[in-house]
Amino acid sequence: MGQMKLEVNGTTYEVKIHGDKILINEKTIDLTKIKENEIVIDSKKFYLDFYERTGIGMEGKQQSLLLINGMAYTIVKIDTDQETIKELRAPMSGNIIDIYVQLGSYVQRGEPLLVLEAMKMHNEIKSPRDGKIIDILFNKQQPVKAGEIILIFD
């Protein structure tokens, strides 16, 4: 299970990931119903565009931009105890283009781990914590679905 807090336009959300399910403030979203650039929640369709690391927000935190049906939302990840993070999950569906680490590699938070191609864009995925890589579940050129575990930390 992955867990984090996100701040979206000033509102904080608790996010928990259980396999193919995401709980946002205890409301379940089924990841198997997410397409490349759209998501269905309560029978409503939302079109998504995500721009990672668009700038520095308040308090010096890195922010990203999410467009939902053309409306912009700024997203800031709230730091929690990074040692509780044991898995790196795919943030979106796509193909793994490159993997920069090996089994047993020691990485630092923010260090690039791999490149994930999604929606014809190459997204560099960085480490959410300091630690040792104890398992890598995918190889280069392999497809991955949003929410699938890519690698495991000590």
C-alpha cells in the first residue's frame, strides 16, 4: 500500500494506493478504468493533461500542473516520512524506455530512476526517498499500467 498527501489548489487530500484501487479521502477510484488521458469517476468523464514540475510554489515546494477538462490545478506533494515508502508505482500507464538503477543500487531522494513514455512524452521518474533498490519488477521497453509496482525499496 502506498500513501501520500497532496495539496491541490490549497486543499489537502489523503491518497492511498491498494493495487488497482486509489482511495482519495477514503473515496475509491478504480485504476483499471483510467485511460491514457481520461478518467471516469461516478459515471462522469474527465479529460486530463499533466505537467510535472512546473515551478516552485509557496514555501519552496515543487509544484506540478494538472489540467482537468481544461481547468488548471496546481499540485504539491506534502512531505511525509519518506522511510515509509517501500514501493515505486507507475504514476501513469506507458512504456518504460530506460532504467537508470540496478538491483542493489543505493539512491537518494530526487535521483532519476527511470524514464516512462506516456502520451508520447518522456517522463523522468525520480526517487521518492533515500534507500536501496531491492527489487525491479519491469524491464526496458516493457509496458506498465498506472498503479503497478515498478520497483521496491528496502
